[in-house]
Amino acid sequence: MTTAPLRIGLIGQKFMGRAHSNALGQVERFFDLPRKPLAKVVCGRDAEELRAFAERWGWERHTTRWRDLVVDEELDLVDLVTPNHLHGVQAIELLKAGKHVACEKPLSHDIETAREMVRAAKQARGRSFVWFNYRRCPAVGFAWNLIQSGRIGRILHVRASYLQDWGGPETPMSWRFAKKTAGSGALGDLGAHSVDLARFLTGDEFTQIHGAHGKTFYPERPLAGAKKKVGRSNVDDAFAFIASMKGGALATFEASRVAGPHQNDNTIEINGELGSLRFCFEDMNRLQFCDAADGHREGGWRSVMCTSAGDHPYAENWWPDAHGLGYEHTFVNMLADIVCALGGREPKLPLPDFEDAYQTQRVLAAAQIAAKEGRAVKLSSVR
Amino acid sequence: MTTAPLRIGLIGQKFMGRAHSNALGQVERFFDLPRKPLAKVVCGRDAEELRAFAERWGWERHTTRWRDLVVDEELDLVDLVTPNHLHGVQAIELLKAGKHVACEKPLSHDIETAREMVRAAKQARGRSFVWFNYRRCPAVGFAWNLIQSGRIGRILHVRASYLQDWGGPETPMSWRFAKKTAGSGALGDLGAHSVDLARFLTGDEFTQIHGAHGKTFYPERPLAGAKKKVGRSNVDDAFAFIASMKGGALATFEASRVAGPHQNDNTIEINGELGSLRFCFEDMNRLQFCDAADGHREGGWRSVMCTSAGDHPYAENWWPDAHGLGYEHTFVNMLADIVCALGGREPKLPLPDFEDAYQTQRVLAAAQIAAKEGRAVKLSSVR
Amino acid sequence: MTTAPLRIGLIGQKFMGRAHSNALGQVERFFDLPRKPLAKVVCGRDAEELRAFAERWGWERHTTRWRDLVVDEELDLVDLVTPNHLHGVQAIELLKAGKHVACEKPLSHDIETAREMVRAAKQARGRSFVWFNYRRCPAVGFAWNLIQSGRIGRILHVRASYLQDWGGPETPMSWRFAKKTAGSGALGDLGAHSVDLARFLTGDEFTQIHGAHGKTFYPERPLAGAKKKVGRSNVDDAFAFIASMKGGALATFEASRVAGPHQNDNTIEINGELGSLRFCFEDMNRLQFCDAADGHREGGWRSVMCTSAGDHPYAENWWPDAHGLGYEHTFVNMLADIVCALGGREPKLPLPDFEDAYQTQRVLAAAQIAAKEGRAVKLSSVR
Amino acid sequence: MTTAPLRIGLIGQKFMGRAHSNALGQVERFFDLPRKPLAKVVCGRDAEELRAFAERWGWERHTTRWRDLVVDEELDLVDLVTPNHLHGVQAIELLKAGKHVACEKPLSHDIETAREMVRAAKQARGRSFVWFNYRRCPAVGFAWNLIQSGRIGRILHVRASYLQDWGGPETPMSWRFAKKTAGSGALGDLGAHSVDLARFLTGDEFTQIHGAHGKTFYPERPLAGAKKKVGRSNVDDAFAFIASMKGGALATFEASRVAGPHQNDNTIEINGELGSLRFCFEDMNRLQFCDAADGHREGGWRSVMCTSAGDHPYAENWWPDAHGLGYEHTFVNMLADIVCALGGREPKLPLPDFEDAYQTQRVLAAAQIAAKEGRAVKLSSVR
């Protein structure tokens, strides 16, 4: 395996561009890596903004044409933080050009494109990654460890909700509210994380969507900058579905952009025969764990602070116990794992590739069919 | 309206018989009532147990034949705490005999019987009541007050789950695990409370079940007393469904008997445009309330202790602020309201009658059809 | 030991009179007792109120002269819920007359009287009890069990606070705000419970008060019914002190009547070498327990619902798991234990007698001296 | 005011050296600053470690002689993260050499040295800063804003505890356990933060220590690397004291290194006549706020997520709402304010200088005297 520097390009420079650039700036400070990551080139649409962005975050070069990165001989890995409908075309071209690709979630805005992305990834020399960053909260990684080692036994329930509150009627129209660009609303934006966490933590796959429903509470939204005109939102502001998993678990999901006071409440609870786990991102440094063996006498949710070196994934890379981490650290942790994977080392936790993310996308697609057609949908029918 | 004593009979003497008898013993001590409730006669199947029960709880007489109560000229109100499949035959005969009937929830084990009960109640001289006791937690009543006065605005989300943990594979077979006697499992036992709370709090009705699913994790259960034989459970150990309400809310429901460490976790959250509410029975003296007007700057869940006389329903009947109440008080509060209603006074909060409980039953029935047939079901099709 | 009925008298009929009368009404319903408690006579100052009170709570007779109870041949046990300064004279006369006495806490308004009460109790035929009712929360009893069985090891910290919020400047003058009648303010009213819990749970005694301070934030209070006149409060609205215990623990205490939003927040936390415990009365059905053996990896506060029959004290007498109890149950539980003790049975948990409560009183007295004189005070100097 | 780059040196390279170096690496990415901070030189004792440290964190040069920094013409600001007893000699020489000095807390190991440091700071051209970093949690800053704007009114209670659990008997001897180097144990290490927060948030000063006590539970500790020998710890493992503030508040403090399961539980609660605030670092992104105007009916602790741009200090520099921050951000926020202060701009929140930190040190010193002498100590007597 090569130990050559890992030359990185980034397409996108908004919120996610910042989060990823920060990860790149921090990763070497907190992790010992097999390859040195280099911030080579960033691509964005607004040249002026882009210049400032590149300077602030230490990108060597910048361009407003994303295909420059496709043909750039100097790049090993390209990181995509563009709107969902662009993931496909960009990832496929990049993979064909031999790059490794790390793509923001969800994999794509529709299942067909996602399928093509998987095909391209299979045929490519480079590797693919998808930024399901919440896997990299130490508390989530620890939950994975507990489940892997059999601590909660056969899983009976998965209960996931991802609730935010920014989607009220005053929020202006954007690509996130258009099916064409986003594919779906809360479902793909938030529910995708929940489905990934459910699959990741249980190590299990979905077999059936028993029912689903989405609501567009606010079909009209103001156009930014325009006083009287309104834009048409045609995606779900909130979405819920019920599913079964192969191992038999009953799984429920809800995603919403209009569920205040939840602001970024990515919660998942898993009840097994031997124990239960509960994670809520708004209290991200803790895992709630119940060992059923404690019984009613001494048992209940244990509030575990997941910051102890040696005990909890990534904790040894950061600060002493209970000197908590924040949102941004999930990206640093994941980038460290990507660099490890590309340097021949095992990542600390499994990394989702396009194939993996495609399984999540199939669940979302099945849920959308179930909602549209008002019927149960078998996962085997969605490919 | 009469102010004559209210002569009460009770059919059933197990857990619920105890809870109701206690309510009868306590209600006059804490409430000033228009009629004096009298514990006249209790009916149960085990004569010996019954005698001790009657003595302990102050019942004047006891009998092992429930029809004795039907023909008992001395009774004004009969309280039914029998298994679900007996509610119908007993309530109908009692109503025909001119008694008031207070029936444990759910209304019945099937929708057909429930419908007949409603018909009987409509034709009867007596009044009907159904023991959806959780309405009578002061925190729930306060939530109702807040919603009634418009404090949370248009409702977007209802999110209800009722999770317990006693239904593991060692729990022996009983009427609660047989469709014939119970009608359903967690759905009718726990979900009925959730649906009632959703309807009560929102003042809204369901229009459609979008999907539903139940799981019988443990189809075989030990027979109490028998070493090798097993009983067949044919009801759901856990059940989930998704619904819409007339006002447009997306409503999700989950009930489980196998979701430890939740023991009696009857939780409902309602998100509106102007605010949100959250109640969890395991912390029953508090209501979580968010006034959206507080904004992100100063807002969030307010943890409101619902024990202040004048501020919170029933609080003035009990103890000083934060000298909390427990499970049993919900029954005392409800009995007080029943006695008030039968004495010509307004109850503090609306009381569910058979017609009201039938609307809840329709939701449960629609959810069962949706689960069985794997499709969305309109409430208008279930009558 | 006699199994004769236990004939009970009560002096006082306000808030505490209600709580104790309720306990008397309930205790036989939920406990199997060696003697039948009988509500014989209640004493209060307002004859009219008293008549209604007696009727409501089932007292056979009533009187406005407390000495009637001293000479009443028909009484076995007299329950005192009078203001603190009356405890002494009443208890001593009653004990001398051969009655058992159950006295509200604190033992008295001053240490001298308390000492005399102990002397009287030692010389008496009857037994003495003091209503430190919080010992009888199942969660507190369970904490005692855990500590007794060595589960938290050597105790390093006791941290107790009892915070309420009703003592603002609008609260009218009453006996509770006068040193003459109450002895102290928050210290004796609330801090007494904290000291009792600390002594009860640890099984340890205090050796020294290292420092103490009380504040009278509102020395002037309105006189009830009088518009312009003000009463002089000369007791502490808030009080704090630091102590050492024989076993070496550092113990801190704070009591306040002006610490909103705490309404009845009686909290105690104990940190030992092998584990920690935390109880808060505003969440009275739970105990927070940390087993240090769980380590940082899997450990943390366990939120234990203390309602399981067989597992938690008194739970078998009430309702199923997580069908919670309230404030009033602490009195029923304690009365059951008193009746057991007077019927020759072991109480479920140790009962505080005058001697025991006197040790608590010595701590309060030492804290008052420390506050007044601005110096450390050894417990051995306060007798 | 100059806009020249700010050339920075750092003395110390352990845990705190990392936290400060990280702040330096991040500050320009998230803040627009009047001067460009430059990482010029780092000083540590272990040359080999130091080289790696300097490389990892981007320090231009490194040295093992701290006086090199005193005479370094190229430095504007020197950051001290050395053991407490070195703060004085280093800060004084640096100030005399015209440097700005940012010193870790507490100001010094003893009050005499602290006084000299203040004198030096007053005579110096450079400015002084002390790293009371917890002021820079957005939730703490927001609490300060609320108090400043009168939202909680007259303050009655300050209740602070800083509890950790790493100080058990297996923890080896270090400078932190020796009075000579640390000055005190939990008091100066943890209590210093509590006292600073109390002073900062209330804007008030202490007038008297009413009592204090420290415990050395483990006077013997293993020597790192030595099997049989033990070191003598002569500092407090836990410390508590009670104080009054000028405005009349009763203030209680407790610090411990042996209070598991608390790991880094820096909690402060302030109760005022118009409201209350509560902050706990283990849930650092939230502030609990109670507006007394909400009353018992609708009021209680509001759980405020302090991450909204414009609403909460520093939030606009980081991530969207509820995409939480961690421990390290407190240092970045503070460094940004230091650079602003040195560039002629107002810091977002007041910065503690040596004079300010000296007031905190006086409180600690008075508490130590009170503990030693077993008596109340007026602050006016400690200078």
C-alpha cells in the first residue's frame, strides 16, 4: 500500500464544504495517519467567495469548473458536497477518471442514479465512501461495539427519529425543497441518516416497508430576494415509515423539519432481548445503555459518557474524559478512517461505500413507493 | 339532578379491581361531590379471594355471578374491569337494565361488539364511561387546557409510544395473549391509551391509517402451572402504525410489551406551529412545554411541575406544589368526574363515553386491517 | 406482643393532619398489619373546621383541648403534627401518660427541649417515633439497602440540598417564620430531612460542623389579613453548612425556601469508593445508582425505577412496576412500619425514635452555633 | 491600534499545550480577527517530545529554555500553561520584558505570588489574561447576557460544584498533588473555575467565607515508575466552602477529584428573584433557564440549546443550530477574544486579567484560611 501523500479535491463550499475543510485541517493534528492528506483544490460556483474560502481553509488552488478536478492528474481523492442530484454525474466521472470519491449523503436524489453510481464504483480502480458521519460519534461507535459483541442480544425494536425545526413557512425556497434536485425532503436529508444508523448498528438489512407517509405542510415558500413571488416545494416536510428487518425487528422511522423544539435531534433507540441502547445527537457525548441482566432491581438506562481513551472509539485521539466533542469531530474521525483505508490500515469502524449507501437508498425508495401507493413494499422489489 | 347516594357495583377484582376500589375509598376524602358514592357489591370468580377483597376494600356485598348486578335494584352505576371480550355482553345487559356503566378500556375486543355497545348506550337511560384514566393525570389535563386555548397552534405532529417490558418469553399465557379474549395485544392494551390521548388532546379525529404492522415475537408461552405444555399467543407483542388526522397532522404510534427498560412509558408528544408538548407517564407529574414564541434564544422544553392548585387540573384536591401524585390518583380523579357528571356537575375534563371510545376503537380496527392487508385504510371505511 | 387494635389520636389538622389521616385511612388496604389501627380522636383549634375534618377523615371523636388526649384511656398512640415548639410539652405529657408518641419532625424547636423529650422517651413505657417520612420512599429505602450491603463502599461525599420556592416576600408571616415557635427556618424545616437522610443512609454520625451560614432575605413579611402591618421574620430563609462524618465523608447541606424553580427538591447524593447514589424527591420513584465496577466504558448513572415487588421496599404493597407512587405514600409506608413495630414485627426499614431524631437535632444545633459564631463546632460539644 | 501579526510563544506542551495549540490553529478559520496570530515558538522540557509537538501543531521554533522566550524580540504574546508555581516567575519576567501574557488558571499557587503578578501586570506595557476558559462556553456567555440585562433580578443563591473522579488511590503522584507546586488540590484546580464563574456571572464580589473544609482522602500515592515507594500528597482531594457576596447572595462551593460518576461536571446554578440559571459542562451546549414570570402554571427549567447565531455568543462563528460544540471550542473562543483585545476590538465577553484572577485567588486563599483555622474569614482581611 502506498504511503504517498493523499491529494484531495473538494467540490462544494457551503456549510458542508466548511465542515469537510475543517476535518482536513484537523485530522493530522489528532490522528497518526499512514498518508499525509493534502488540500489541493476546491471547486465552487461563486469565484469571489471561493477565493476567500480557499484562503481561509488552506486549499492550494480553486476553480469554478468541477470537471477540472476530473482531469486533474494531481488528485487522488475527490470529496463531493454538492446537491444530491449532482452526486451521480460527478461521482461517476471521477470514478472513471480513477479517483477515489467521498460523497455526501444521501447517495443520490433517485434510485436509478444511485444504481449507476454503484455500478461505476464496482468497475472503478478508486474506492468510494459516503459521508454518513454520525457513525463516527464515539457514542455511536461504542453502541456498534456493544451490539457486535452480543451485549443486547436479538434485536426486537429499532426506533429512529430525526427531528429538526428550521422548515417553517418563512424558510425560503432552495434546492432542498425541490424533488428534482433533492429527491425528497426530510426523508432523504434526515431519514437517510436514521436508516444508515439502523443498518450500521444492527448489522441487519430491511425486508419490507409496511407503510409510509409524507407531509408537505408548506407547499409554497418565499423565493429568496423576491418579495411577492413564491416557490413551489414538492418534497416532504415530514415523513414516517414502518419496516421489518431480516432478524425480525420492528423498525419505525420519522423525519421532520418542522418539529420544534427539536433542532438537530437525531435519535435512535434499539431494544434487544439482553439490553437496550439509545443515542441522541443533541447529547452526543453520551450513550444510554441498559444491560437487561441488571434486572428491575438495579437496572435502567445507564448514562455512559463516551469519552474514555481505550473504552470508546476515537476517544484516545481527543481530550480527557468528559471534555466533550462536538459536531465537527464526526467529520474529522471519518476522514481519519478514510485516509487509513486508503493507506492500507483498518478504519476504526466500518466505512460506508456506494454499495452500502445504495442499500440505504433502496430503503428510502421503497418508503417513497409505499407512501405514494399506500401499500406495503418488499425491499426485494426495489433494485 | 339527583343528589341521592350513588350506589356502585364492580365486576372484576384483580389489579384493576384494586385500582378502582381504591378510587372509591379515596374520592370523598379529596373531592367535594354532589352525590355520595357507596360501595355496594363486588363480583369476582373466586369466592374466597372475593370475600377477602370485599372486606379489605369495604364492599358491602359480593357475588360470583355478574348477572346479579344486572338485576340488582340497588345499583346506580356498575364498573366493569373484566377482560375485553366480556365488556360487550356485560355493558349491554347493564345498560338495558338502566344502570350507568363505567367500562375499562379498550371498549371491546372487536369493532362489531363495540358498535353494539354504542347502540346500547344511545338507547339507554344510563350513561356510559370508559376508563381512559391517563386523561386524568394533571399534566395531561393541563396539556389539554393549553391546546384548547390555542397555545400550540395548528398541530403538525403527534408522536405517541407506550412501551412496557413484561411480555418476554417467560411470561405465561393469559387472556391478554389470546385474540379471542383480548382482541389484540399491545395495540389494544397500550395503543388504545395512546389513541385516546391523541384524540383527547388534539380534539381532532383520524382520517387514515397509512400503514401498520404488528409482531408476535413469542407465539409460544408457558401455561401457568403446566411444566411442559405451551400456550399459543396470537396477538401482537408490539405494534406500530402511521396515521393522518383531519387537521393535517402526521401521527405515529408504537406500542410494545417487550421494550425494556421502559416499564410503563406512556409517552405522547405534540408539535404545533406555536409550541410543543410532551408527556411521559414515568415522570407523570411534569409536562414538557415549549412556547415557540420563546425562540431559539430563550426557548426549549420547559419542565413544568403540574401540581399547583388553580393552575393544573385536580391539583387543588391533593397536596402542595411538587408533593407529587402517583398512578392511583388518575382513577380517583376520574371517579370524581364521573360522580360529578352523574350529579349534574361539569367534570373538570371531558369524560369519554362509549361513543367516544368507539372512535378510538375504529382507529385500532383500521390499524389492524392495515397491518393484515398491507395497505392504507381510510377511517371512513371502518364503521 | 399484643394484637389488640391500635387506638390512635391526632393533634393537628392542617396539611400534615391531612397527610397523616390519609395514611391511617389507607394503611390497612395496602398492608397486612399485626394490629388494626383505629382513628379515635382528633384535636384541633378551630372547632368548626375540626368537625368537618373529623367527618371527612373518619375520626370517631374530636376535641379542641389537646390534654384530653393525654388523659384519654382509650388511646394507645398519639400522633403530633403541631408547630415545633409544642412538640416537647405535648410529647412529654403523652409519654408520661403511657402513650406511644409519633411526632412530626424536627424533634423540637430547640435542643434543650429535644433533650428533655429524649429523657422522657427513655423513661416511658410507650415508644417514640419521628416522622422523617422521606426514609419511606421506596427509592430511599433501596438506597439504604444498597449501602448496607456494601455496594458503594467507603463513603467520601454526602451532598444534600432541599430547595423550595414558596418563601418570597409576599408570603405572609406565620409560626414558621418565628424563632420562638419554629426554632429555625429552612434549616429545621427542610435541612432536618437532609440531615436525617444523611444519617439514615450512611449509618454514620456527624463529628464536626466546619462552617455554616443562614440568610434572612426577607425580615419583614405581611401579616395575613392586615394591610399595612408587617411581621418580623427572624429565621433563615436559606441555610448552608459543611460537616464531617465519622467515616471521613465530607458532607455539604443547603436548604432554601427561595430557590425557584425548585418546588420540593429534596436531593441527596452520596459518592463512595465503589459507587454512587442520587435521590431527588421531585422524581421520587427513581434512584440514580452508579456501580463503579461498570467503569468508564459501560458505567454512569443508572436510572432505576424503584417500583418492583421484591426488589424495592414497599413496592409489593402497591401497584405494578412503574405505576408510580406519590408523596402521600411515604406516610402510609411509615405508618405501616409503626403499626408493625407496635405489633411486634420488624419494620421494613429502621424507624427513627426520639433518640435518633435528637442526633439530627444536635447537628442542626451545632450548625446554628457555627453560623452564629462564625467558627467550626464539634458535635461532641453539643449535648 | 496595531494590525500587525501577533507573534505568539507557548510555554508548556502537555494537555493544556495541546488545547492552546489547537486554538491557535483554529482561530483564524472561524473568526475574522484584527491581527494574524502566528505560532512562533514553543517551550517544553523534553526536547524530543517537543520537536514532534512543534511539528504537529505548526510551531515555527522550539526550545527547552523558557527564558529564551523572555528575551525573544519576535514575540508579542506568551502563553503560559505550566504548573501553578511557575506562573509567577515566568509571567513577571515576561511582563517586564514587554510581552503580553496569557496565563493558565489559577493565577498562582499562593496569594503572595499572585499579588506580585498583579503588581507586575499593572506596571507592564503588555496586557495580561488568565485562561478561565469556561466563560467562553456559549451557554455561559448567554447566562452572563441574561444576568446583565436583569432577567433574573437580585441574586439570592449561587451554588457551584466542580466534580471529577480521576483522583482515586491508584492515581500516581504528580505536581498536582503537592502543595509546593499546585498550592492546593481540587480547590485551585477546579474550585478556581467555580469561583471565577460565580464572580463573572453575577458581576459581584465575595465578602466573607463562612466556613470551609478540605479532605485529603489519599495522602499516599504511588510514584509513577516506582513499585514500592509512595509519594505524599498534601493537597485536598475535595474541598467545600460557604460564602456571602456583596449583593447578599448565599454562595456554596464544592470541588472534588473523587466524586464519580461525575467526570468533568462543572456545574453552577444561580437563583434570583426573577429567575434562575443552571449550567453543567457535561451538557455544555445547553443552559437551563427559568423565567419566574412564567409562574408555576407554565414555568420550570427551560432547556435552551445555546447554538443560535445572533442569539448566543460565538454561535455565529461555528455551526448551525444544535450542531454542538465541545471542550476545545472554549479555548478557540477565548483566543479570538484575546486577539481582538490586542487588536483594539472589544472581546465578545469580558476577559479576565491578572487583577481579575487575583480576586478569585483571594477567595481561594480565604477559603484555605477558613479551612485551616476553622473560622469565618472576611475577604477584606486577605490581600
